[in-house]
Amino acid sequence: MTRYVRIAVVGTGWWGSDIHIPALLAREDAHLIALCDTNATRLNATAEKYNLSRTYTDLKSMLVSEQLDGVVVASSNASHYTVCKQCLEHGVNVLVEKPMTIKAQEALELLELAG
């Protein structure tokens, strides 16, 4: 039986699209389940480029609709805290690009949520 983790990528800018998505697609132990970005044009272009059909412009909708083991957060630095907090509160693990947050207090809060 093949085991794999179900992953989504939040943020389809250069780093998400050119680094994280190809790396995830190359792994046999990971399934890239969904993409999320508030920029629908960029999101749709990335989904088309990689032949992915499950896309969301709203993070909450994705978290409710998909069964995920983890989320790669490759969105803008200013959104890292909000995205990570929502994922962690939904019980989804996160890999977040640096900086983790803009404010130290927010980073501490995320550490507490991650347990």
C-alpha cells in the first residue's frame, strides 16, 4: 500500500509555482490536492500550467472542502500569520516560508497553536 500526504499550496507566485509545486509533484509520497490564492488570474494560470483542477480564492473554503495533511504557505509575508493561524486552527500542519510572521508576538502565537 502506497502512503502519501495530502498537501495544498497557498500562494501561486514565483516561489510557490516554480519551487514548491514542482517539488511536490515530483514526490511519490505526496499528493498535491489543491491550490489557493486570492489572485484568481495567477491561480488559474498556475493550475493550468500544472494541470491541477482544485483551486480556491478563499482559504477557509479550501480548508472546509479538502482533507489535508499539510499546507505549504508561499503567500506574501504579510499574510503568513493569518494563513498559518487558520490552517493550524483547522488542524492542518504548515510549512511556512520565511519570515514566519512580521511580528514576534504572532510567531509565538503560532508556535503555541502548533503545539
